[in-house]
Amino acid sequence: MNVIGTEIGGLQPTSGQLALAQAIARGENRTDTGITHVPASVYTDPEHWLAEKAALFDRLPQVIAPSALLPDANMAVPHDQTGKPLLITRDADGAAHVFLNVCRHRGTRLMEGEDVQCAKRLVCPYHAWTYKLDGKLLALPRPETFPGLDKSDHGLIELPSCEAGGLIWFAPEQGADFSDARTLGEDFSAFGMDDLFLYRRKTHEVAGNWKLIMDAFLESYHVTRLHANTIGPFFKDGVTAGDMIGPHARSAVGRLEEMETVDLTDMAAMRRVITFAYQLLPATIVIPSPDYVNVMVLMPDAHNHTVVEDFMLIPERPTTDKARDHWERSWNLLDGGVFASEDFRAAELGQQGLETGAVPELTLGSLETGILRFHETVQQAIRSKA
């Protein structure tokens, strides 16, 4: 997909990444399970969506943003798309936090909008209670009017979070286990994601079930067809491999005819012939292209509506017209073309079709086994919550 640009050199794949690449080089595809089916109701039933929300989005650790959204200390950004007003910060020591965006005095939001702000403190616009970016209450006007108030008891409410491999995760509930996030972080660090620059971010609204969007990144059957005029020529049918990291899926699509002389232990060389995709439960997609990475965070708010925030991460800030032109073309190709005009539109059209009841169950072939596996993972999470 890349034409020009700066490769991320000096990195080596993890053992898991290398194993998938070697499987592709040997011509080994995923196990042929024959024809399988997924009921259409999992996309169209509002009650099923509520069960998913309770089991997944209201409970499990999930990605909220790439680290590159807050590249420096003393930065903060509001985040409202999860259903709760959140605040992501990077404190003076460089540590990332996720708080409820709620002043502990009278409940007012501390920040509004969606832009990242640089500040050493957060000042409530209502009564000017002031917080450090680590959540501690720093000061309040007229403190004598609050006799006996212990500032240490009135810091911001912090949600569990973890930063690993260039991604910031959070959990809606206390006691979250971030071990999978840290394991995945090793893979993402192998792509150099800890040090990438955020080139662009954009929010899309998709009139479709969130799993229809995830499905597109769980199979290679559609690539040469839906993406015939964009990225399809870079891929061929069936040269895929995949595995799981906990409940999270890792897949790879390779160009077998180009792999004979490639040193697969060299990450830059591997990325020229193999495209990885990560489907992180509940709803994040990570796509490393040869020299940049797209992170898509899916935030459904109904069975038939999903907000998607797409982040494009590149090796360094572009400083020349040639570099800016390259990255702009890459951004337009993926975000505007492949994702918005093709994958997201296909999800919307699929939602419209499934809502008619004409297709009671989806029929999946052997190139679509990743979809079945993902749905089984979702169903297992729902059962464990029940």
C-alpha cells in the first residue's frame, strides 16, 4: 500500500508475529472448518446489543486512544463517546490517566470539546476548583468556607488504566486485569508504536452494528473485491494466518509470491510483504501498514449505530512538502477510501439488508473463519456475565 515514505527500521518481530509470517511462507492457511453460520439477530436485536454492552463495554479493559494522542507531559483531552464523560491526561511525570470528567465539588465537567489541551492543571469553569493532571485536588477558592475539608479525599475519580505498546487502555470497573494488554504491547512495540507521531484523527458515524465493522477485518475474502480500486491489487485470496492472544485476534495476510527472498526476522522487510491486523476485544482494530499504523476505536451506542475514531500514526512529524503529500495521500487512501467509502459503507448496507429479515443467518466460508471465532468470543463473554 505504501509508495514512498520512511520505514521503521531496526525492529524485530515478536515470536508470535514471526510464527504467523512463517506459516504464510509455508503456504499454511487457517484450518478449513467448512461452511458455518452466524445468526443475523446478533446484529439486529436491540436486546442482544444490551447484553453485549453489559458484558463487554461496561466491564472489560478496552483501548481508548493511542499514546500519541498525548505525546508530551501536561496534556489532557476530553472523551465522551463511551457513554460517560471521561478525561485522558498525561501528568507532569509522563504517566497516562483516565478520569471521570467530573469536578468533585458540584459535578461540573472540567473540560469540554474534543481537542487536546496543554496545561499543568485543570480548573473547573464553575467554581475554579483546581486539579493536577494526576487527579489530585490542588487548590480551591475560599478554602476557609470548607472547614475540615481534606483535599486528599476530593481528587478526581480515576478509572483503571494501562499504557502499553503505544496504546492507552482503560476499564470501566475496578480490579481490571491488563495482562493481555501488556502482552499485546510487546507486539505493538515491535511495530515501533511507542514512538509514533499522530498525523491525523477523525471520527466517523456508521449506521451499522459494530460487529459488521469488525467482521471486515476478520476475513480476507472481501479484500480483492470490495477494495478492487484501492488496496485489493496488493493482496491475493487465501494467503492468511491467524491466532489468539487471550480473547484478542491477531491475523496476517501475505503476498506469498514476494516472500521467497525476504528476511522475515527484519520487521521492516516483513511489513513490505505481510499486513497484520489486530482485533482487540471488545472493539479496537490495529492495522500496521508498511510504514504507518491505523488504530480504529469502535464505540457503539446502539445495535445499529457505531462511532469510530480513526487514528493514523506515522514515524515522525512531516517536515517537507514531499513527506506531507505522501502522508496525506496515505490518509486519504485508508481513512477516506478503504475505511469510510468501502468498509464502513458495506457495514451500513449490510445492516439495512439484515434488518429486512431476508437473511436469517450469515453463511461463512473457509476464508471467513475469523468472524465465527470472534462471535464465539463475544458469546462466551456474554455467558460469563450472565
